[in-house]
Amino acid sequence: MDNRPLTGQERARLHDALAPVLRDIQATGAVGTPADAEQVARLADQVQEWEIEELAAVGRSATWPECPDHPNSHPLQPGLSDQDTAVWRCPRSGRVISEVGAFGKKG
């Protein structure tokens, strides 16, 4: 998995894939969509579940994204920072490792 920004075509495919679900949320009066950062963290959590299932299905380590502070131990956990940004943090120490979407970015 690379860490480059999505292309316009990829963004459009993602939008098209999510649009029916978002319409159903709105049409059924469900809780709806949370604030932007919380929405990103929730989406990261769901995608993490899918990725872990896919990795396990092909016999690879199902620790994604792996915690750099505790290799071969546990995945990072999506959540919100004190500044209300979506982040990946170590579930043991609570240390923020990266903003969601910023793995591999130099900075």
C-alpha cells in the first residue's frame, strides 16, 4: 500500500463506493455522519478491520498498521488527537504515531 494522495479517478471511485451507504444513512434517519476528523477515524477503523481480515486470509501477519514501538505485537488504533485530527496511536502507550493518511510522509 503506498502513501501517495489519491488521484482524481481513485477519489471518484471511493466516493461512488461510499455514496449508497451514506444515502441509506440519511434516508433512514440513522445517526448520520460525525464531524470530519471523527468520520476519518471511524473509516480508518473499518478499513483496518477489512485489511486485517484480508491479510489473515492470505496467511500474512494481521497486524496492520503495525505499531513501530512494539513490532510483532499489535496494530495501531485509529482515534482522535487532542487537536481533533484523525490519528493512529499505540493502544499500549497512547502515543500518537501518525495522522491518518500521513504514513511515510517526510516532514
